[in-house]
Amino acid sequence: MSEVEVPQVEELEEHKVSRFSKKVALMAAIYVVILAITSVTGHKAMKEMLINHQKATNEWGYFQAKNQRQHMYIMQKQMVEALLLERKDTMNAAALKNYESILKQAEDTERRYEAEKEDIKHKAELYQETSAHYHHIDTYFEFAEVIIQISVVLASVAILAESMAVFAASKVFAAIGACITSYAFYLFLT
């Protein structure tokens, strides 16, 4: 008859520790996957924020250029008005007609630039709002990344210390990080 070998108490303890370590390591791997998704999406939000900020900056530059050109036409109009006020009676008909044409063109261009500036301003403000929206979202992703990184560190410490309490803390941090990530995703997709 064969003898049944009874395991030693130390061997059972090692097996128990090994099982605990594997469980914690598996959870840490899941945390890292969540962290990677959070990080990639956070970078996407940051990129959108920067793109929209740059677009807003470009639109405001275009607005300023239109504003400067509009002021050039206002000055031209004022100069022609002053000239006509001073010399209208002494001008020949052709010169008078030419100056009146220049005056009308300057007035029309000034009005057109004013309307164009309003459209440009509206576009720039929309880009600014979109940039601020993505900045808000990016803040949540960054916070979630930190919380999830802490959960990974706690899981590592749990393995080294063989501590169920530290492992439980890592689960709490991971759950909080996952909730913040979910909320940030919700904001990102809406």
C-alpha cells in the first residue's frame, strides 16, 4: 500500500501566500489596464483642449486684423469727409464724384467688416468654450490617473506585506479611480 504524504504546515502557508499574491497581481494588472485607458483618453481630451485653444487664438488674431483694417477705412472715411468739408465748393465735378465714391466705398467696407467681426468673434468664443470644456474633462482624467496609480502601488505593497487590509485599500482606490474615469468618459462623449 502506498503512503499518503501529508503536507507540512510551511508548505501550506507558502501555497496560501502564493494564491494571495496571484490574486493581488491579477487585480493590479486590471488596475493597470484601467489606468492605460484613462491615460490615453485623458491625452485625447488634452489634445482637443489644445487644438480648440489654438483655433480660438487664430480666430482672435483674425478678429484683430479685421478690426485694424476697419479702423483704416474709418480713418480714410474721416479724411475724405474732412477734405470734402474743406474743399467741396472749389472741387470740379469729376473730383467731387470720385471723393464721394471713395467715401461710399469706405462706409460700405466699414459696415461689412463690422458684420464679419461679429461672426469671427462668435466662432472664437465657441472655440474657447470647447477648449474650456475639454480642460474640465482633462482635469478629471488626470485625477483618476493619480488615484489608480495609487491603487497599483497599494496592490504591490499588499503583495510584499501579504496584507489583506492594504489590498482592500487598493480596491477602494481603484474603485474611486474607475468611477472618476467613468464620469470623465461621460463628459467626454457628451
